[in-house]
Amino acid sequence: MYGSRGVTHDDIDGQREAVLRNWEFFRAPLAGIVCMHRDLEYVDSLGVGMFLQTSFLSLTARGVGTCVQVSIAGYPHILHAQLGIAPEYRILYGLAIGYPDADLPANQLHIARNPIADNVVFHDY
């Protein structure tokens, strides 16, 4: 994705600038932090993920873009303090919601999917 913005592997300043865009939520008009109560188990995050995937698909169908931002979850203490999130909530990730800029090179990237056989094992019984 960095390459689509002209940022090379050796361009440390360009990479740093690209990473900082996460903290601006890519200038989206709506941002969110997805949390889960600490009393819930990691398996419960599957339900959170399914709910969000359905939400994202619904937004996409209406022309609204979403971007999941896992990088900010690496700084939960800052998010808890700055946003007043209660300590009993685990930070899962952030998300940016807005109308995609079709002219932005990163939004024109199309990454091929792996064949399903590379990720799933089928057993015949």
C-alpha cells in the first residue's frame, strides 16, 4: 500500500508519515474505537467481528467506506485515558468511516485473493 503512495522501502520518513495517517483516521468524518468487556473471552470477539463485518458490508452497499485500524490498539493506555474508556474494556481496534476518495492510489489497489485451497483443508468422510 505504501508503494501506491510513492513510499519506498527505504523511505523511513515517508513510512512514518503514512503510519501517522492512522492516528488521523485517514481524515474520515467518523471514527470509532471497538472495545470488548474484559470479562468476555477471546472467542467472543468472533461475534464482535461478525457484527462489524455485517455493518461494513451494509455501509459499502451504500457507498460508504470503512477502514479497520489495528495499529491504534497497540496503545490502549492512551485511548483509555484520552477517550475516557473504562478500564474494564479491552481495545480491539479503531475504524474510520467515510466516503472513499476514488482518486487516492491506495484506494485503487486490488490485491489478489489466495485460492481457497491455500487456506482451507477439506476432509472427505
